[in-house]
Amino acid sequence: MTKTILTIDDSASIRQMVVMTLSGAGLDVIEAINGADGYTKATSQTVHAVITDLNMPVMNGIEFIRKYRQHPSSKGVPIILLTTESDEELKRQAKEAGATGWIVKPFKQDQLLAVIKKVTGA
């Protein structure tokens, strides 16, 4: 069964890189432009992992994680933050909210793929 990954980022170029990396490895990718859009998509279809940016308009990454973790469909779904931030306090907040991991941009494609394969068992 093909795994479906939701990528949430307000940067079209970052989403495009994530899509290229993951779809090239045989994964299905759904794109969302901010946390609110991501929440709608994550709760209306099956996703096996979420990759979200931190700093976005409308709903940021940590707000998305907090809201999504309250929804039953988020149970067991790994959430990876992909962000330019590397602040320990933000990492702590993300972990408390329910994040599984943290990758700092710019990312290496093989690193992103390895993390997604690890957390989804793909």
C-alpha cells in the first residue's frame, strides 16, 4: 500500500521540493498552503505522516499540531516539522504539542526521505 504524506508549507518552492523528493520514492503527497488548509486535508482523508513548516500565516505549525492532535484521525500519525528555526524552546513546544521530529531547512533530500521511511515504515 502506498503511503500518503501531507506537506504543509506556505512556500510553493519548498512544497515542490518535498513533493519531488517523496513522489520520486513512490509516495503519494498532498499539499497544503498553511496550517488551517493542512488541518482540513489531514482530517478529511487518510494520511500516514505530516511534514509541516513552523512559520506560516493563518495557522502556524505548532498551532496545527495542537489542533490536529485533538482529532481522532491523528492517532499514530507522525508529524515532522521542516523549518528554518532551530531554537530549543520552539522544539520543546513542538514536542509538547505532539511533534515526532524536527528537520532544519535547507534539508537534504535523502535525509527527509530517510526520516519519512523510518516514521511510516515505508
